[in-house]
Amino acid sequence: MSGAEEQRRTEQGELIGVRTLRGFLRRVLADDAVADKVDELLFEHVVAGRYHPSVVAESLPGFLNDIIASAGMRDWQAIADELIVEAREVDGEV
């Protein structure tokens, strides 16, 4: 068995390492936008014993999808504008 990291393929065909992917997902799930929902779900599983671990796993993508689906083109344009300004600042164009 080789020491190569397991990878996933994105919709655009690029490869991403599992560690990178999982780290990204953990950071996003810790964001204030979804953290309360995640914490409540974990409480229900760990403390109350109401959910099987598979229910926890199946619920997490929905939390993220709900937030992403709420973003419209104006939101994405605002983010793009901010990123462009930051890139210009780094490049010394401001």
C-alpha cells in the first residue's frame, strides 16, 4: 500500500486531497451561519442519544447546501468584487 493521500474529484475534474476536503468542510461547519444547527444536531446525538451517527452524517450537507442555495448572483458578485480588491492590494495596484 502506498503512502499517497486519498483524493476526490471535483465537478470540474480537479483532484482534491481528502485531508484538505475534510478540513474545509470542518471549517465551514464551524462558521456562525451553521454552527448552531451543527451543535444542536451533535447534542441530540451525543447527549440525548436520539440520532444514529449516519443521521448526523446525512444531515450535515443539507446545512451547507441551504446556505449556499440562499446566495444569489448579487451575493457572488459582491464576494468577487471583494476578492478582486484584495488581490489588487496584494499586487500593489491600489
